[in-house]
Amino acid sequence: MHSNGKIHIRLANESDVKNIADIVKQSFTQYCNMIGIDAIEALLETEQDVLKDLRQKSVYVACWEKNPVGSIRIAIKSDKASVSRFAIKPEYQGLGIGSDMLSFAEKTLEALKIETIELYSATENCRLKNFYLSKGYQVVSIDNSKGYRRGLFRKHIYLNK
């Protein structure tokens, strides 16, 4: 759990499923519009899919004055974590919520001695690309299998400190 003034980040629970699905739909609709594509897998996600991830991954929500406005999912395999469905409601973007959520995820993973964190993001979305680069991520490969250019962003977060 993390709290920073109006922002409170916590582990999601089943009562958050509808809100998480809504956050993802809003955020990824904007994502598609920004890179000029019609649809993305995230937009097809159902509440049942969110519930499944809730049971199989670490899912966190960011609340702004108690209202869920962001979510992030983390899957851990060995010494590597994969982030997916990292989303902030469009009207709450630019307020530092994404930075707080990413920092929270990194600190949580570092405490677990996870060495590397990875995520995919559209390389044509300059705002997101620059966000991840400014947080110390590097583009290690480019993938076109989803119908658009997306980069695999990687950051080493725990180096046997």
C-alpha cells in the first residue's frame, strides 16, 4: 500500500473489477486513437478476464480521493516481472499517478529481489515512449505482431544490492 496526498495505491480486490475494466477501456481507447489503430486486445477484455488476472497476477489500483483512476498488473516469472494493462483514466493523466504507480511497482519488485521489469508500449506514442525512457527503461526490441509497432521496454531494478 502506498499513499501520496490524494493518490492511494493498493492491491486490487474483486470489488474493483468493474472499475479496472472501465479504466482499461478508457485508457486503451485513447491509446488506439493516439497511434491511429482501430482496436487492441485490451479493448476486448471482459470483467471475467480482469477477475482471472486478479487471481493470477498482482493487480494494483490507484485511487484519487478514493475513486479508482489507474491500474497496473504484474506477473512474476523467476527473476523477471512483466507489466500489463498499465492504465490511467485519460482525465487523470499528467498528474503524476502513472509515475507513482510505476515507482510503487518497481519498489515492490525490488523488495522481492526481482531483477528486471518489462512491458510493451507503442513506439509511435511519443508521450508514452518518452515517459518510459525518462524512468530508465530501454527499448530492447520492436514487435509488429499486434498490428502496430510496439517496443519491449526493459529496466533492471535489482542488481544484488
